[in-house]
Amino acid sequence: MNKCDALVIGGSAGSLDVLLKVLPSVNPAITFPIVIVIHRKHGTDSLLPELLSGRTKLVVKEVDEKEVLKPGTVYIAPSDYHTLIEQDGTFSLDYSEKVNYSRPSIDVTFQTAAEVYKEKLVCLLLSGSNADGVNGLISVKAWGGKAVIQDPESAQVAYMPAQAAANVKIDYILPIEDIADFINLLS
């Protein structure tokens, strides 16, 4: 596999449980940033960065406008803002229309990351109840990146990864127990 310059993880219903199982086993010496986009209601889950940071040695923080992405850091997309990755390697937050009934939208982050990182991007789509992320994975593949999904059989809500499998040429389909090892091998 090509060197990974960024990993973007998207998910909705059922994905937090996966992250709580996976992050403790991710090597804190990884050489790329991890950006996590989870559907959550505005004003709720404001403790998500704290919850996740308690489970990993990686730095975990909510995305700030114009912040530069750094290796070994887990960035959480803030609720009610689309999280975009700009050509200069910084974040941009956007309050435009919802995409797939969601803000933040996984598609938006996957698509902007694909244009920046091209073949050195890996995007992972987890459990969820709508098709957000599918169009983003199509863009990732078009730019030469890797499309990865949680095995729908292991997903609490299989719809999101199943839609990706039905519509995108997926590079890897991973059960929950293999996700951390996969991430560690990307460095």
C-alpha cells in the first residue's frame, strides 16, 4: 500500500462503539492525522473528544477553523459544521446546507480530503443508517485513494457500509477486530 498521509473515518449510528474499541489499540506513533466525522445532534456529545481521548494515547481534539493537520492527532468534526480540508493542509468549517440530512457530512470531508491527499488518502466508513459517505468514497477512488468499510456483518447498523459496498469498488472490508491493526500498518 502507498504511504498514508491522512485517514478519514466516517460513521453514524453504531460507529461510536467501534471507535471506542479501535482507538485504544492504535499506535500513538502513527505518521498521519486521523479525522473523524460522526453524525451527532448540535449541542450534544460535546464531550466526545474527552471520551475518546480517555481511550487512547493519541492527542484527540475537536477541529478548529484554519488549524493545520498534524500526524498522530485525532480530529473530531464539530457538530453542525461541515469539516473541509483545504489544499494548504488546514481545516475549514462550513455552515452550508445539510448533505444527506447531515452536518457534518461525511461526503464533504471525504471529497475535500480526496482532492488534497489523492492516492495517499485512506477513508474508512463505519456503521450508520444513511448513505452519507458513499459519494465521498466514489471521489476518493477517482483521486486514487483507498476506500475501506467496516464489514456490514459486524456493524450495529449495516446500511451505510452496505450502501458503500453496493456502489463503490471497496479496497478493504474489515471486521471491527481488524481495524486497529489495519490503521497501524498505514504508517
